[in-house]
Amino acid sequence: MWGGLVGVVVWLAANAIPVVWQWWENGVFESEIHREPATPARRHASARNGLVGRLSIPRLRVSAIVREGTGEDTLGLAVGHIPSTAFPGEPGNVGVAGHRDTLFRGLRGIRENDLIRFETLGGDYVYRVESTEVVKPRDVGVLKAGPYSELTLVTCYPFNFVGSAPDRFIVKAREVTGSVPEQTAAEELPRRAPPQTTPANKVDFTVGRNHSRQLAPGISIGVTETDTTSGRVDGWMWVMPDRRTIWLRNQSTQEPVVFYGDRDGKRRELRITSVARNAVSGYLLLPDE
């Protein structure tokens, strides 16, 4: 009887501790994302401290704090960002692992076109599920970076297996850029608004593919290629009087291009916000006069 009682207490503790920890970390994360505007620098600083962000799948009601690493000390409380894979907002393959009998239990019901939201202190990112598969643990090729930004979820399989499961269940999702059709993404996946800028120093623009235009005195942009699938652009910027060319190679939406004037040393920032088949749109932030 005493042995059974001890077993029940241990089981309750093992299941209660992750729940309490997730509740506490969600509160900490909410406080962090509202404390300062989202920036890539905050994302990397947070990752170095262990906290990567929060992953959620609205249709399955799955939500979990993501921490760096895949050791048992991490996966016992959270889901883990797989080291050496990309972070959200970076080109490449973002790998996340979790236990099938706790935070990733809901993955058994995932299906094509489900939306996955990944919140970080650097911004929010949305991915659409494209496929699932079952592989052997040694098949690490599923984490290889492809031609577009993607998210790979990894958990053990079968879900109802007792003991150490022999296989791995893989979910592949591609990052969504621009609008999200077929689902009410605005309702299911609300995004934090970007930091507000001073209108007087902001120059909005739209440039056609294979065209160029002047954005401000001494600053011009040209677009040579657009990829609506990945939301990326090839082109160039010409900065005068520095007589400097800044090449835009595989430039993604919302990824800032920061440059400084050689003469005044002041900061400028160009950001592409949307990519269409024949044009791109964005804005240029100029320094205060």
C-alpha cells in the first residue's frame, strides 16, 4: 500500500511540476514581450539565457514555452530548440523537440494546413503545416536547411508506445509570409504590432521588378527578382555621395537593412514589408535632421 501511495505521489509530482513551470514561464514571457519592442537583438539575448519563445498550435490547443537545448532537464519542463538549427526569423530550418506524452501529446491530431505560431522577443512568426512523416532516430536529414524558412517539430513515435519509442514523428511547416488565406489568421494568430516610427522620417515605397527608384536624396533602390513563396527579394541599393552599393541578396520581408552614412555617421534602415510577383513594398527610415 505504501509503495503504491509513493508511486501515485511521484506520478502526480512528475505531471504537476511541468504544468506549474509552464504557467510561471508564460507569465515571465508575457511580461518580457510587453516590456520593450520586439527586436532581433532581444531574441538572441533571450536565447542565450535559455528562453527562446512560445510555440502554439491554435486548432489543437497546444501551447508550450520553448527553451534552448534538448536535454532531459529541458524537455522535462518545456519543448526544446534543437541546437545548430535556425532561430525563428532567420533563414533555414527551425528545429523543436518535445515529449510525446506531455507538451507534444497533441501532435497526434495535427494535419496539413494547420497553423503554428512561434512567438519570440524578436517578433512573431507563423508557419503552415505541409507534411508529416515517421523516421528513425538516426535520420537527422529532416533538420537540414532547405530553400525556404521552415519549422520542423520532432517527437517520439508511436504516441501510445510504453517505454522508449523506436521512431520519431516529424512535422514539417513552411513560414507564411504576407496574408494567410483559408483560415482566419487574424483571429487565431494575432500578432504584436511593430514598433511605431516617426512619420516625418519614414518614406514608404513600392518598386516594380526590374525597376528602380529614388527613395530620398542620394538613396536609390532597384529590384531584380521577387519570390512570393519565400517572401524574398534580390536587388541593390545605391548610396550617394558615398558612391556605395548595398546588395540585397535573398533579402526577406521584415528583415532590416541597416546602414550608416560615411559622412554624418547617422543610422538609416530599409525594411521590405511585402513581396508580390512583380513588385515589392516597404519603407526607409531616415535620421532626424
